[in-house]
Amino acid sequence: MQNNKAITPRNKDFAKWYTDVVKAAKLAEYSPVRGCMFFEPNGYAIWENVQKTVDGQFKQMGVKNVYMPMLIPESLLSNEKDLVEGFSPEVAWVTVGGDEQLTERLAIRPTSETLFGDYFSRRVQSYRDLPILNNQWCSVLRWEKSSRPFLRNREFLWQEGHTVHASKKEAIRFADEMINVYGDFVERSLAIPVIRGRKTESEKFAGAKFTNTIEALMYNGYTLQAGTSHYLGQNFSKAYDIKFTDKDGKVKYAHTTSWGLSTRLIGGLIMVHGDDRGLVLPPSIAPVQVRIIPIVKDEKILEACDRVCAYLKNANVAAEIDDSDKSAGQKFAESEVQGIPIRLEIGKRDLENQSITVALRDNDEKKTLLFTSEIADAINIELEKIQQRMFSKAKNRMAELTFSAVTMDEMFSQIDKQPGLIEADWCGTEACEKVLKEKKAIKSRCIVGDGKADCVVCGKAARYAVIWGLQY
């Protein structure tokens, strides 16, 4: 199959390829405000499926959705100094309302820990009120200096969960459980393998005691932080006066967590699975799993398309018919660039043979299936095979681009030759971490265990085993 001429070859210019796929697959368009974008139906539908799946998981855990205001008073935001310092360069401020100068600046939320802190301080009185498990689906605004659709926008969509617990143990257990919920979702639904670990002190969320993370590897060897879960300790409880009376009658500060994932997952989908013809979507997250294409708009062919579509929908397959006036070739090309997992083609010869031509997007395979009421079972089997193949392919790519290094020179040489995940021991000092960041833009992605050898930078005894890499 020929490459899409509107898309720059992936191995020629990966950044241009990525932008071309976003536009060709009609996922998003640039808006008049730099760093913001229009979500097109194809892109937003993927996010809707993310929401539906993840929100269902949250509800099973007892999490309830809420919605917080967009604007945060400066005095409230400044209560937690680490958060303010961490987000200060990215905060956008409202200073005028209508034609009146505001007496206090209002921040457009870069994150909502402060709002939840204020809210929880009003809700929590007794240990009987705990735990509180809340989440909101919303947009946030961070004044990024550079942007790229889905990966790094000034305004982006996400979910941010916030919980309050009576004990440190319970809060840590929840934060650890949530990162596994994220990891399982990304691997099972998005077919993207991840590494689970803990951020270093310099890379953790501002104001957190620790940050759990899932890290994904893109096709070009760069890494993407796909989701995080933070144990905030009592930092925000003390800043926002979240206190409760315990069973022993003593007043105590609560322990809190926060956790989130965002529309950057769509960017991850593109960069892990896409090819030179466009998007390739895993069936579990694809808004349209099967597109049925009549080769000609003949009455009998259209009737056959309707019957097949009904069979598939009754079997919970997301199917649709492209009965537009475009040529069959145009319809094939659109189906490919949009990453539709399966394309079904029905023409006159297919009707004569009581068969259907099946085209698989992930491996370009074509096969023929008999046109019976049981075709939906066969299609569901194919969808499951596609999901498994895509995960295996991504996992193999991750294995190919995972390296180890015992010296800084080895690490630099590998990054210059081929970026990827680099396993290397580290002494735990910020100074050594900073050397890698300043010299080659290599950042710690996550701590995955105890160190067994010497620090890759200073040569002293290592404290941690760390995954390093270049990041988006």
C-alpha cells in the first residue's frame, strides 16, 4: 500500500510527520490563540472513549465526580508555596472583569489542588467524613513557551482526582492503586506498554511528598509521561486547614492525594502506533472499529451493508457505513488515515459470492469472510487479534530501544546514536541529575528499584536504579 502523500515519512522528519497525521486524520486544528487548538470530531471522540473507560474505573473505586471553578484567587493559590513556585511561570492571570480593574488577581487554573483544598476544609469535620474520593473532568491552562497538538498545549483537557484520608497508610495505598489503574488502562485500551515507577525529588509534582508515574516510549525513542499519581502528605491539609476529629477525640490534619491523565494520551497513540499512511487506532479505544464501504452505490449492495452493520452493532461493535458520494478509493484512503481498525468492502462480486472483503489496518492483511449472520463473531475475533498485535508490536519496539549504561559516556553515545530508555544507576543527588539534563537534555523518567552498581555520573555508590531518556 502506498504512503499518504499528505504525510511526511516518519523516518524522514518525525516532528513534521506527527503534525501531518494530526491534520490529515482530522484530529485537531490550530486556533487563533497560540498553544490552543480546535478539537475536531475524530480527535474528541477518542477523548470521549478515554473518559468513558477511565471514568467507569473510577466509579468502581467509589470516586465521585465534581466540578470546581476555573478561577482561583491569588491569595488562595499562594497558600501552598511549593505549588506556587512550581507553576508560577505558567500561570495566566485575569486582572480585569468587564471594564473594572479587579482588586485581586484571579489565576486561570493550572491545576486545582488549591480549590479542592479549600473545598475539603469545609467538608471535613470528623473521621466519619473520610475518605473523600473526588474527580473532575475539565480543562486547564498553562502558559507554555512552545506547543504541539495534544502533547504540549496551553489549554488542554484532563481529569484530576483528589482524595482525603485519615491516615498516611491509606493515602499512600490509594496513590499506588491509582497509578496501576492508569497503567492497566494505557496498556489494555491504548495498547501502549508503560514503565511504572516513582519520580525523583526534582521531577516530582510541586507540593507532593512523592509522585508515581507511568512512562511510555514513542516510536522515535522519546518518552512521554502518560499519567501521574501524587501522595501530598499533609502539605495541602496544613495550607488549607483540612482537619478532622479522630476516633480518639484528637484533631488531626488529613492526608491527601491527587492524580491525573490528559489528552496528551492522544499524542501518545499517534506516536506509538501511527505510520506513513496516518493514524492506527487500537480497537479498544477506536470510536469507529469497523467502517463498511459499498464499492458502488447499488441498492442491493447498500442493503447488504445495512445488514452487516446491524449484525455488528448487535454484537457491540462500533460500526458505520460510508455511503458518501466519494469514490471507493477516496473512502479507503480516509479509512486508513483515520486509523479505522477494520474496513469491510462490499461490491457486486462479493454479493455474488456471498462474501465480504476484510482489510486490517494494523498489518495491511486482506481476507475474505462468508456473509452470514455469524460474521460479527468473526469480526470480534479479528478486533481482539489486532489489539493484541498492536500491544506486542509496541512492546517489542520498547524492548529494542531499551539500553543500559554504566558510564556517562556510554549514555551520551547511545542518545546520540538512537534515543530510547536507558537503564542506569544513580547516587540520588540532584547535582548528578542536573549534569545529564544540562549536557544532553536527558531526564530521569522514574526510579524503578535500588541501585546495584555505581552512579553513572559521579562513579560513587548508587542509591537507585533509574530509567532515563529524552522527553516530550
